[in-house]
Amino acid sequence: MNRNTIDVTIPDGLHEMLEDFVRSVISSKIKSRDLYKYAYEYFLSNKTSSETNLNDIMDDKTEECMRTAFENLDEYENRRMTRPVLFGDTFNPEIEKLVLSISTNEKSPEEHHFLQQTIPTTLPFRALDYDQIEEIIQYFQSYNVKSGEILMKEKEEGDYFYLIQTGIYEALINNKQVKIYNNEGSFGELALLYRQPRSATIRALTDGKLWRMNRDIFSKVVRFVAFKKRQRHLEFLKNCQILKNMNEKEMLDVADALKCEEYKRGDTIIHEGDNADAMYFVQSGNVEIRIRELSNKTDYIVVKTCQPGDYFGERALLYNERRAATAIAITHCQLLVLDRADFNRLLGSAKDVLKRNAEHYKTIVKDIQNKHM
């Protein structure tokens, strides 16, 4: 049989560059789910010890694609906080309270209200409750910015995390603009979390006002948030019957992999016929599972209402099928989501139970469909 051969020339310095990258990944203890983002920032920052210049081997089209990808990435979402080793230090799992030194940063009622509303929407702090948010507000310091001021410099050590109240700011990598912050958002957390140099330069394009938190306080708060998130997920999973045969380490791995999502009443979570990319656990609220009627494709049949502790979306992952039903939030819902890769990697001991339940569900659906014919 004839085979087409491709003449491949390996660029000088590629082997050394990849070796340095692998060393950096191992020494920084990067988790697999964080690898793509870390690789992007590593190569854009040109942190390899090789003498090869990244600009010499990256063409304009590739660089433009990477900049576009950066603009579409949520600053933090692709780096789900999981194991505490992610933050570069040892972590005390016995922490039960967030204990910080007393601070006296006075704030006006308007400033307090802004922080009260903004902090819960900033991913590093989403797991904090109301009292904890009130506590950390005092550790944010206001900082008035002048147009043209450099707030962070690429490859320098990080010292602050920033919340934007007003102003327009640009992120630069290798002196090329990769992102614009327009009177909202946050930046600076990556260097603090990973104990790495700044991956970008941030420059003010207008006057503005920021709120900043220093490295030590930020580090303590984020560790506390990650710990409480893991505790909450673990407690939930311990009450899931399908996971009862898992040992504690296996359950901790699942708890770390879960991502929180919220849906409003009436939101479609998954749609019948779509490709499947995750399964869902209902943490709070109610979700209605619907299928199309065989005789009338415009009507639907409710086959199940999922309540807290229930799960859905696993069948399509188990059998590599498209979605067999539509899931609608019938109240405000908080869901824990396990993506396809983590589902396949972590739920080995639970798959037999999931398959038995899926077959039982299939029988129930057929019975319901027959009654409506």
C-alpha cells in the first residue's frame, strides 16, 4: 500500500524549548485542566531558558489566533481552583475560619456598596458567604490611577490583585495589546496564585480607580475559598448514592473537578439532539427533563423532575450519544458540573451503577412514550 510521506523539518531550538516547558509544568505542579492556559501564558511570556526567540518562530497568523483566544478566555474560569498545591505553597487543611490581621481602610457607603456587589462576582471570591465578604472588604485599598500609568510589568514579581471600579486598561504581551478592560473586571491574580512572574503588562489608557489587595491577604483568602469549596462539594457527593462505593481519595478528586453553574428559571441547560460535554448534579433548585413526543415533534413529555441530590446528563457520556432529552430549570438552580474528560477519568467505579440506572431510565421513558401514543 502506498503511503504519502511528509518531509518535516524540526526547527532549531524546539527540543530545548519543550524540555524547558515540561520542567516548568512539573516544578509549578500544574494540573491537567490548567495546562492549556498555562502553556499559552508560558510561551507568550517567552519564559523558556532557550536562546530561541519566540517571535522568530511564531508567524503573524498564529500570534493573531492566540491573541483572539486570549480575548475570549475568562481571566480565571479555565483555571478552576482545585488542589491547594496550585497556589505554590503548603496548605493547612484544618483551617475552619478566615483569620486575618485587623485593617483600618475606611470606605464611604458608596465604596462599600461597590465592593459588596462586585466581590461576589469575582471568581476567586465566589465561594465566600456574606459575612466573609464583609470581612475582606476592609482589606481592599483604593488606588487612583493616572492615564498612561503602568500597573503591572510583564515578567516582574506580582504584589497586588486588582478590582476595577472605573477606567480603561490594556493588557500587553511582548508590547502587543491582547485585551482591553473597560470600566470592569479584575487582573493580577495569576502571578499571585502560581507564584510566577507577571504574564502581561497592564497600562491605564484613562484615569481611573482601582481596588487592590496585597499578595499575603489575597493568598490567605483564596486558599480559604478553595478549602471551603472542596468541603461543600465533598459533603454533597457523600450523599450521592451512585458514588457510595468510592473511597475518600476518589471522591476528593471528583469534588476538585466539579464546576459550579447557575441557571435562572426557564433556562435551557441541555437540549435534545445536542452533543454531550458534561453531566450535572443538582445542588439546589429543580430541573425538568423533557423529551419530544414521537407523534408530534412540537410537543414534549416530562419524564422526570430532578431535585437536589439528583443528577442528569450522564447517559450520553456513557454511550457516546447525543442528548436524548432537554433539561429546563423550572426554578433558580445551582448545579455542579463534571465535564466529559473528568467524567471518563474519575467515575470508573461508579459507571456500572450509572449504566444500570440509565437502562432503567430508558425503560421508564419507553413506557411514558407508549402511554402518549
